[in-house]
Amino acid sequence: MKAILIIADGLGGRPTDYNGKTCLEAANTPNLDRLAAIGINGLLDPIKPGVRPGSDTAHLSIFGYDPEKVYTGRGVFEALGIGMEVKDGDICFRANLATVDNNLKVIDRRAGRINEGLKEIEEAINSIEIKDVKIIYRSSVEHRGALILRGENLSHNITDADPHKVGLKVEKVKALTDDESARRTAEIVNEFIQRSHQILKNLPVNKRRERERKPPANIVLLRGGSIKPKIKSLREIYGIEGSAIAGGALYLGIAKAIGLKTIKPEGATGRKDSDLISKVKAALEELDKGKDFVFIHFKGADSCAHDHDAKSKIEFIEKIDQALGYLLENVDLDDVHIAFTGDHSTPIEFGDHTADPVPIIIAGRNVTPDDVKRFSERSAMKGGLGRISGRVIPILFGYCDWLEKFGA
């Protein structure tokens, strides 16, 4: 038996999305409907009812882990996802290159999605020296990056510097616990952010951008401080070998943390222009090479919803459907079980993650189909899977007969 898990980021929505329909209902999805008709359907609370999931905590929960026990913050997954080495004791952050004025008021949290001079910026940031702490920064895509603080007596128990909104000043980082390591780390981060502004605002790339009336990348905003989590791999738990196909650093980082081989195929951008067929081809190649399990991540629907763009989200869902059609043409469902779902809902009107459940399908030869013929939030309410919380991987692997028996 083989298994495939496909997560469409931000898949779910509300009837306020598009003329009384969710984007999923408004989209033309013949292949998802075909999978729904041969599978068992239901609703998934990515973590549990009434919890607004982040993408990181939702993925951990879907993979069968309890995020309340293993989650230390997002930064470590971002660092792992872009290939940084993370050691025990490292404090990892998700980093944004941003634009601020002279009073450190945020003008653009993404510095115009800067895509030039990133090596120059990276070198400048890594030249910053503070006390006895080593600063390691690496650029990812456009304004995104990750930063590691390496040294003695550091803590991830600090607040974010990123105010998450334009028009607000960069936050003063504070300790979340009453201990010297947290206070020391907060001081170091505050000094780093000030120093990053001083050094970046004078870089040639930023002076040039100012002349061209583009937002300069003149500060680094840090958030999601975290440490290396203690997580058992899927191999340790289930005895299987798996791979992950994704474009975004976060998802590749989570996959690395749970012991999956990570692949970012050609054309995988983590945006709505991503080549989804290349991801499916990469997944099929991994199965052909002997992998038991493949995880495929599609990001674009979430980005469209964050931009309040219903038509683009509908178009991206239809693009996912075409990729799924290619997958179904090239797998034998007598040998492969497939689970398809989202990691959270991102309704168009709200433009952010909500606690609404998302639809889920599981299909394959060991699955007893229900009577659902259309894949959508509304149709899934009638499905035989009912409403479940997280733990999609254990359910999927159960159909593959990979689970250890609990009890005699």
C-alpha cells in the first residue's frame, strides 16, 4: 500500500465568499467531485472545534501530533525549510525585510516584495555583531527569510517585534517569562533590530530603490521565536519512508522536522503561479522510487483569500483540480489511498484564518464510499466520515493497514 496526503492551504470558505457560495462551491471541480464520489467525505477541524489554526499548528495536528505538546513556534520551521542547520539551544525566527520611516513606523511589511539585492542584504545582516551571540540570517523568497541566534543563555520566550500591521511602530520585544535568559534575549533582539535599520538603510540597493520610488528593505522584523522541537518522526511511529513536495519554507520545514525527505520541484513558488503539475510529477516519482507516503502542499488559495480576491481563489482551486486530474490518471487506487483536505479556512470577506472546519475526502480500495457526489463544505456535512479533529495521517494510514494494534 501507498498513501498520498494533499493539503490545499486556506481551502475552506463561507457563503459570503462569492454570490452566496464558498469559493469551493463556485469552482468547477470535476476531479475533486470524482474523488468525493468514490471516497468517504467529512468535515475536518484542523486542530479542534473553536480553535483558529495557524498553518504550522494545523499541519502538525493533521500529521497526528498534538501541537500543544510539540509546538515551540514558527521560526524553527522556516529555518529548517530554507536549509539552515538548527542546533539545540538555537533561537529561530521568521524574518521579514520591511520598510519603516525614521521613527520606525512600518510603511510596508514586505518592502514591496523586494526581489533584488538579497545577497547584499544577507551579507549586511550577517555582519552584525552583538555581545557573544552569533547571528545567522538567510534569505528565502522575496522579503522572507529566517534568522537564528546562537549562543549561551538564550530563550524563545519573548514577544514579536513585528506589529503585523502598517502604520504602527516596530514593537519593543519583551520577555514572556521572569528569567534572565528571556530578558537577555529580548535585549539582544531589540538591539539587533535597531542595528539592522542602521546598516540596511544605507545599502546601495536601498538607496537605488529610494531613487526609483520603491520601498527600501531597511529593517528586519522578527516573529515566531522558537527552539528545535522534540518530535518523533513518522518513520519511528509507523515504520514508513515518506517525502514532502512543497514550495513554501514553512511546509518543507515541518516535513523535515517529522523526518520526511523534502523536495521543492522546478516551478514550485509557493504562490498562485506555482506549477502544480510539477509537484504531482515529483510525488509520483517518489512513489515509483519506493516511498510509502507522499505529502503534497498547494499554497495559492490561501494567498488569494488573504488578498480578498474571490475570483483568483476560485481559479486556483480549479488549477488544483486539474493537478488532481493528472494524479488520478497516473495512480492505481487499488494500490494507493489518497486524502485531500485543507489546513484551515480562509474566507474572502474576513481575509484570514478562521476556526471553520474544512472538507476532507479519503479514497482508496479499503474505503467504504458514502453517498456524497460533490466536494464542498456543504456536501461534506452529509459525509460518512462525520466531523473529525486533526489526526488525518493516522486515519489515512489506518486504511493502509500500517497501524500498531492498541491492546491485546
